[in-house]
Amino acid sequence: VSWKNHRTHVLVVKGGFLELKNMESVYFHPARGIKMAIHVDDPLVSSPNMVQTTWVHDFMDLEFDTNGRNILTVGKQIDYLSMEITLLYTFDIILTNTAKIDFFLEEAGKSDVRTTTMPPMTKASLKQAMLKDTLLDEAGSILRMRHNGRFNWLVQTCFPTLATSVSVAQGLPNIEGTLDLADHMYSWIKTHRLDGLISRSGNEEGFRFCCDADWAGLHSVTGEIKSRTGTLSTLKAMPVDWYSSLQKTIVSTWTDESVDIIATSTANSELVAAGAAQSRALHLSYIADELGIPVERPIRIYIDASAAKGFLENTGCGGRMKHLDIREGWIQQARDRSITEWCDIDGPDNPSDNMTKLNDRVIFDKQYAILQYTPEST
């Protein structure tokens, strides 16, 4: 804490930076347009031009014990939090996890696994895994936990398309079949070790927020009765925030939270997903506003469920959701048209569909091509 306070004091008082209220350890210099994110003592800086780049390096060299200057240029990568940041000759910027994936494969003893053309998980592979229902012993449980930790790291950095599979795997019972699923995921990450995310030069598209839900979609495979929420946010067409999780449904302030509450219809599950998407979109908009990044108001969120959209706009579809307390704050916020505009999107075109379902190869590959960067074949 003392180091963090000292660092902030120097940057704010001496440097003229502002620390973001909505994201700690991120700083913005309003006069110079410099953005800085710091993990412990490792800063990543974005400057609008070389004049400001020189200034911020001079300042950091003067005030802190630095390890020299590492500036992103064509042919010279920057490593940040085990991600490779690369500037292409087209001035596109890519984020990859190649070295980390290679390390994970070696650490897990999976360097020699075969590559695969299949998605990281499908309903069919999950169904097969559920048949191997012998409980893991302590050693197997620890091994499974380590597998999940590695895959989750990749989800949190450069692989949104792995999110649903990892979330499903983490929620499974502690059985031997989960290790088979992990083996296949190692094959998948080896296949995609060079892939990542890309920010394309010249793309001026602003934020785009999408949401989706899968109403008890895995009940026939795992017996899970909860629905799944998926949200995806992009900036300049690059994913910047994604989320895949089972829903925690809220009905009323007076609901007994010790009892699991589930969505009772597709519209209900889509409504819960919309509330989660709005919360994440608002949070991103606050951060962007503090960084001087323009955000359209009201925020547009794309949803492919007409019934839920009707409820959100208070134009219909109340029959299946009369158990919801309209006075709840999250519903009132979702219905406030000065905050959010709910926009239609066709289901097949909704990128957040990847955050809710274990799709087959054809659909998954189509979504992967949209969300992930894949290097051109040589």
C-alpha cells in the first residue's frame, strides 16, 4: 500500500496525472493526453505523439528507478503481464499469449499434444466427460485446479472465445471426466498459440455492447437448471470486455437468497443478461470518460431477444415476468431510456452468443474469425 501511495503521489502531485476513480492504478494526464496503467511497478503507457512519449519517459526516469525505455515499434515487441504487444507494418496492434501458452503446455507436460480443429468444448465432448463420473482424489483435484487456473489466465487476457468453455469446466463436479476436457483444451490452445486480439489502424468504430443468454442450455447434458449470461464489449471492433457466467437471478428485495432462483423463461434469462450487460457497459463508459475516450449517450446495447426488449422498453411481454418486482433498482435503470437504448440484432449476428453456448465447429469457427486475430498463413 505504501508503494502504491508513493507512486500515486508522485504521478499526481509532481506529474500532473489524475488517478481514475473507476479503475485504480490507471492514470490520465488531461493536458498531455497520456494514459498509463501500472501493475505493481510495471507501467504501460500510451502517448499521443513522440513529444509526449519523450516527456513521460524523462519524468519517469527522473522520479523512479527505471529499467530503460522500451517503445513499441514495428519489429520490436513489448511484453506486458506475459502478453506480447506487437505493432504490425500496417500499424495494427496485436495482443498475443504465445510465450505463456508454450510455458503452460510445458508446465502441464502437454507440449507434445496434437493440435485440433474442434472448438475447446462442445456439448458432445461435455456429455462424454460426464460419463466418467468417478470422483477425483486429492492429487487429481489439485491437478484440475491448476488446469483451470492456466486456462482462466488466457480467458482474462487474449482469448474471449475460451470463456464459456472454461466457465462451464469450472462449474462441473469434481470428476475424472474434467481431466479429459482439460486435455482437449491443451490441444486447442496449442493450435491457437499464435492467435490473439487485434486493434486495426484506421478503425474509428466506438464502443459496441452486446448481450445474450442461454436458458438452461446445459440441463440435458449436466442437469444444470441455471441459465447463462454472456456479454461482450468491443472498441474499434476489438473485444475489450467479456463475461460468461451462470446467472444469479434476483426477483425482489424480499427474496430469500438462501434459495436458488432460476429464470423461468427465455425472456426472463435474457432480461437478467441485459441487466448484467448494462452494468458492465456503464462501468466501461465511466472509465472511458475519465480517459477522455468518447462514449455515445445513451449507451446502445444490442440484444437478440424481442420479448426481453419489449419488457425493457415497457412495451409488452410482462406475462412471464410478473414475478419480478418492477420497483427493483436494476429494472428501473434498465428501463431508463436516458441511460440505455436497447437495439435489435439477429441471433446469428450476435457476437455475445459465443459467451453463452458450446457451439458446434461451424458456428464456433465463424464467431472465432470475428472475435480473434489469426495471423495470415505464409
